[in-house]
Amino acid sequence: MAIAAPQPRVLADVFARSAVRNVVLVVGGAAFVGLSAQIYFYLPWNPAVPVTLQTFAVVLSAAALGSLRGVLAMLVYAVAGVVGVPWFAEGSSGFSAPSFGYILGFIAAAFIVGKIAESGATRSFGRSIGLMALGSVIIYAIGATWLKFNLDIPWFGADSAWAYGVKDFIVGDAIKLLAAAGLLPLAWKGLRKLGLTD
């Protein structure tokens, strides 16, 4: 009796057939987030946190890599940035920036998004949207909390954690979320056409 190979739970499972490939996927996920951080701008009324493509890269990477590889990728990104690799937003590094809490949020979001993705949530657009939204909420919660205490500002109001760390980013992140949610089912469809998965 033949034993069937397990079906891939996340996209990375299709390619991760060895330890070396897993390392490449993890480092690639970290590099993807690092590169996305270099696409940034500040809103004129918000000098605290830049708009970047990082949240797009984080939720997409985590959903594609799964929980373990996703967390490792975000840890590589965070630790390398803390020790001096200039791949945080604006080519910065270290952990004193008001926006560093978002980087900590990337790690938590990677675990939860990756874990849920392992149940097959990335195979449909609707479930992918929910997954991406959850990841964004986790990043906001941790990032805005760090911002509040780093800048010693209130939770709500004109100059607040809500204003600087969440409100200004909701529309842009919704667009990024839809893009990420759309790419995942398309990738699965492409792999099925190539005969790499069922």
C-alpha cells in the first residue's frame, strides 16, 4: 500500500523540501519585508509613523510561509534591524523609533496569520481577507501601544496613539489587505495548473 505525501498546508510547503530551502524561504521573507520598508512616505500631518508597504509584506509572507517560518522571518528582520542592518523604514535600524512596536507586532501577526493559514485559509479570497484583516489588527494593537508609551501620548484625541498609529493607515492598509488576499488564491490556482498541488 502506497503512502500518499501530505498536501501542502501553505504555499511554502510546496517548495520547502529541505533545510536549505526552508532557510532561503525564511531569509527571503525577512528580505521582502525589509525591501517593502524602503517604500515609504510621511503624511504631512503625521510625523510619527511613515506609510510603508510593510504590512502588505508581513501578512502576505506569514500566510505563504506558515507560523514557524513566518515567525522566524520576522525575527530575522527584527533582530537584524536592531543590530544595525539598515532595513527598517527610511533605511533605519535600532529599536528606539516610535514605530518599533509595529515591528514587534509583525512577529505576533506572523504567528497567528501563519497558524490560521495552515488550516487552508489562503485558498479562497473571502477567508484570505479575514486572515489579512486579523493580521493588520494585531499589528495595529501592538504598534499603537508602543507608540503611546514611547511618545507619552493619550490613546485617543488629536495627538494620540489612535491618530498617529491607526486612523491614518486604515484606508491604505485595506487596499494592501485586498491585494494580499487576492494574490494567495491566485498562487494556489497557478500551482494546481502546474500539477504541484491538488
